[in-house]
Amino acid sequence: MSLYSIVLGGLLSAGLAAGTAHAQPAPDPSPDPSPSPSPATLRVGGFVDAYYAYNGNDPADHTNFFPGVGTSAKRHDEISINLAQVDLTLDPQPVGFRLAVGFGTATEVVHAAEPGGPFVGPEVWEHVVQASASWKATDRLLFEAGVYPSHIGFEGFATKDNWNYTRSWLGELSPYYQAGLKTAYSFSEHWSGQLHVLNGWQVIGENNSSKAVGTQLAYNADRLSVSFNTFVGPELAGDDDDYRVMGDLIVSLKATPSLSVAAALDVAREGRPVGDPARWTGVGVYARYAPPESKTAFAVRGEYYDDEDGAISGTAQTLKELTATLEHKPTSNLTLKLEGRYDRSSANVFTGETTGVDGGPQRNKDSQFLVLLGAVASF
């Protein structure tokens, strides 16, 4: 082989090797799509809330409190179920829902005032705690429609979420749930607002031809929370002209890592077809001591509630109440609450041990003292 052939063959081999080393694959005309967001997770939860309560009045009908109230510890000298609840929750991403159904004395009491009629009434809605759909339109804007917790009040319907086991008169005599449409908007990191269009005051069925409106303006920071809530609407059966108007102010402060305090003020009036408007006012103060590393907490509550015309409680009266609660959580999903509560009214609204000539219980006591033990197991 000549020198020329050897050199030419080497150059060709080197060129082929270089071309192979630097060759790039042809671009894919259809690039990989961006990864889809992870699907929302359906969560299943619930709890069973049982209690034993003893009333010093030894009421003949075994009921604590007076008709229309007593959504916690309603039965005397019995081991009873306050609320057994099952929850299905899907967080809005952007659409979600929550369905909560409950059984027990709490649901029966809270739905007792539902207006009766075709396809409405206590027997229809008794087991509904919440049934609402939500849409997160933007990071700041949320819509919710259906039956959902009220925007009014410091205490909620579930005893496990409150500082005390029983609920205050401010809680019992204001809505726990409402049916309608909510619009919630976050103005900033600390400020938010809500607008509600509602069927009425703790009702799912309507009792007249008008709707009610609720609002909330809230400030929330690490230690201080303040909210001002309102309700405006006609609530008398068959009456679209006489309005119920309420303002509810709540202030909560985490004074130290262990001590939290709160106060609530309710002021309301309602027009009447005849005569002057009815009025009622309530104020409550709350304190809870719960060291961060402790499984035990202690809470106290005191309140004054003046229903001078009997418009909201059913009896013209002034109510005073003092409650002390010792809470212990042996495990994260079990809450025990030992509580003592004293109520006094300016009228005889509590049931005693005697019965009337018809054999029925008599409301002939102006005070009552309760001792109770509540246990809530959550999952």
C-alpha cells in the first residue's frame, strides 16, 4: 500500500470518528407536556363525643337547660351521646366540598327550630352538620354554598374545638350553622372579609319570602385576632318587614405561650309588627391556660346575657353563667373534659324534680349547677 493510500485512509477514519462524536439527535417535534398537578385527596374523619352530666336540680324530665338550647350535655344523670359525626372533605383545588353528618342530642336540639313544611323541617335536616361545595377562584377569593358553619360567635358546634365542654349563652342563642352563599376574600396577610346571603337565622328552610345578609371583617396575627360580624334580615315567620339586626365582636389574644384570653360582645334588636323593637345583649370573657408541652389545660368562662324582652330565649330574663373546665389529652385523638357549670336566671326557666298536676315537669328553678365528664375520640 502506498504512503498516499495510508494517509488518505487515516484522514477519512478520523473524519468519520469526529462526525460521530459531535452528531446530535434530531429534536422531538412534540415536547413532553408539563406535569399535571397532583389530584386532590379525599379525607375521611370523624369523632364520637360522649358525656355524663349530673344536675343538682335533679330535673324530672332528665333535661338540662330550657327548651331550644342545650346543644351540649342536654341529658341529666345519663351516659349519652352528644354528637357522633362522620366527615368527608375534599379541599378546593380549585373545587371541593365538605359533607358532615351527625347523630346525637346536639343535632336534635340545634335543628329543633327548623320551619316545618313540605320537604323541610327538623326531621329532614336533623343529621346534617355541614353540606357545602366550595370554589377557590383565586388565591385570595373563595366561594362556598350550601349548609356551613356560622360566621358568628367564638365557639363552634363541636365541643372538642372549644375551650369548655358546654357552650356559652352567647353561643346557644346565636347561629351555629347557616344555609346560603359565602364569599370570602383575603385583602392582605392579616385582613380578610366575608359576605353571606342566607336563608335566615340558623335555618335551612325559609319561614318568609326574604333573605338575610351577613358580613365579617377580621384581623388575624400570630397573637391577636379580632373579628366583627353582622347579621341583618327579617326572621319572624311570614313577616318580611321587621328586621333582626345583630353585631358580634370577638377579640382573642395569646398573652403568653401558655395563656390565651378572649372576649365576645353581642348586641341585637328586632322589629315587631306591634310595639317597640325587642333587644338583647350578651358579653362573655374566656381564659385558657395550656402549657405547650403539657397534655393538660384549664379554662374558665363567665358571661352576662340580658334578654329583656324574651325575644331570643323565649323568656324575659337575665342570664349569668360561670364555667370551669379541666381538659386532658392522654393521646392526640382522645380528649377528656371535667367541668363544673353554674347558671342563674332572673326567671324560673330551669326544670326541678317536682311535676305538675298533669305529671309533666315544672320549670320552677332560677338556677342550676352541672358537673359533667365529656370524652371525645377522634379519627
